[in-house]
Amino acid sequence: MLTRLKNLFSNRKRVDLDKRFAKLARVGQGSMSKLYKARDLQTGRIVALKVLDKEKTERLMQRTFGGKTRPSEGEIAVSLRHPNVVTTYEHGIATTGEQFLVMEFIEGVGLNYLIDTNDPSLKGRRVELLIQGAEALAYVHKAGYIHRDVCPRNLLVSNDGVVKLIDFGLAVPNTPEFRAPGNRTGTPQYMAPELIRREPTDERIDVFSYAVTAYEVLTGHLPWEGPDTLQIMLAHINQPPKDPREYRPDLDDDIVRLLYRGLAQNPNRRIRSMREFVDLLRSLPRQDY
């Protein structure tokens, strides 16, 4: 895997990021990367510049994917073009050895922030925002990938109300090689039971994660809560989700049924695809939520 990545970039011209970009502000930092608002000095365009930590990325690739030939985050991201998926203009490797991605800069906030603050802008728009995110995932699945880290943090909401799916650092091709049991990756609170149990997986792990996200958007709470990550993961396997009407007694019966179907612990009883998820969301009343 690491040899393939080195070969992938070895014949490409390395980019001096300090000469190519004027970094205007640090706008985010994950466990594997740093994100900057920057001006591309070649085009004059304001962009989001994501720089991956070299050593952490190599360890992740080895630990999570072993010897499997998995496209890089940049390869996956630059191939995707959808109104609700963040646009990646370019990817490459810096003169210092780090991989980088150049993306559209979104003026907005994470969906997680809107949930955590119970932002007034959510009122009457929750279902519409969920439809947009579901459309993004349906497109990613149709393109042949599983996202594997679906959660509110990875859904940006622009200032004009457009949802953008981000972060393909854990995404994999939807092929037998990557559906086989393996390392648990993702955000534990949103992780599907079959992934926790190290069973074979498919795109329905994203369906489950999106159902957790939808539950949180609609109620302000997670369907399983606990004192620590391990307890939450065990609850995903062993306990039913909390009835969402305990948090929102006004929820429509169709919404409650959708949430329970999306959160089914047995993937064969779960909503079958994100396209079906989209259709179910579109059939819901929107104005009250």
C-alpha cells in the first residue's frame, strides 16, 4: 500500500505550498490533517487547503487497509462532482512530503455545531437539510464508494443553506476486498453494529450512520448514550435505540418509523440504500421540523 502511494506521487511535480498558497487562517484541524483558508496564488481563488500529516496518514493506511490497494483520499475526492459534495479541485504532494487537497472554501459551519447549539436556523429546515445530505451519500454510493465516517461533523452547512459532505479520508471502494471484515474505522457514536462486530460490511453502514445523524438532527440527542465510547458501542449491538418521542413527542409517526428502520441493528432489516432513504425523507412533512 505505502509503496503504491509513493509510486503514485513519485512522478508528479511536488508543490511548494508556501509559494503556491497564501495561508489566510487555520480553520480546522483533525487528528490526521490541518485545514487552512488560503488564496491560490496561481488562480487568485480562495480555497480550503487540507494538508495531511505524513506519518499519521501512513500509519492509518497500514493499520486500517493493510496491503489493500486503496485509492488515496485525494483520488477519491477529486473524482466526485455533486452539488452536496465538497468540490476538490486538485490533490498532490508537497515538497515536504505531505499529501494535500485543494477544495472549495465553504462559508458556513458544521451540522454538529447547529445541533449542539440548537441553532434557530434549524427550525423548519431539518428535513430539508437531511435530504441534501442523503442525496450526497446516495451519489457517493452510486459512484462506487463507502464513506465510512458519516456524522454531523462531516456535513457542512453553508451560510446560504447548502449541505456539503466532506472528508473522504476513510472512504473505500465498494468492492469485496474492502467489504471484508477488518479494522473498525469511523466515529464510534455513529458506527454500525456489523462494523463493531468486525463482520462483512457494505454501504448500509453509511445508512446506519446517517440514521444516527438524522435522529440527532431531529431530537438533539443520540439514540444511544453512555458514559464512554465502549459503552455506546456495546449499546449499538445489545440495546434498542431510545424512542425519539421521549425527546420530541411531536414527531410524526412516519419519521419515527424511518428512524427505527435506519437504526436496525440487523442490516437486512435496515433501509436498503441511501436512495431509498432520500425517497423516504422526501415523503415526510417538512414545515414543522
